[in-house]
Amino acid sequence: MNKHIKVTNKNIKEGELANPENCAIARSLKDNIRNLKTVSVLADHIKMTLKNGKSYHAEMPKEGTNFIKRFDRGQAVNKLELDLNFV
């Protein structure tokens, strides 16, 4: 499953530092995947489970890794778009 997501300024503002379930990228996924049950965003990958019980994971693109590291340190980050390939 390929997914293009946009991490908005709202996601960044409402995201929680060092919280894989509620960081800016996780909030964007929650906003864009209607049947999302759980999500965990780490610097190198993303895991998610849908309400139907199916689980998926995706490697984090380099720009996503850099974003997360800066975000978790409390450094300034800009809006971001990612193409994710969930398997």
C-alpha cells in the first residue's frame, strides 16, 4: 500500500516530542487514514494497524528520519511530504 502524506504546520504544532504514537508524522497518518487503529513512528520505520486487524510497516525515507530527529530534539522543522510504501 503506497501512501503520500503531508505533515502540516498543524501536525507539527500539535505533535508531541519523542512520542511515536502522537508525533507530527503520526498525527498526519491519523488525519489521512480513516481506518487507522494504532501507529508507531520511529526514525527508521513506521508500524501501523488498521481497524480490520491488518498490520503494515514501512521504511522511513531519509527526509523523514531527519525530520523526526530534529522534531524530537525540539528543533525547528518545516512542513513535509512523504511517499511511504507499506507492506
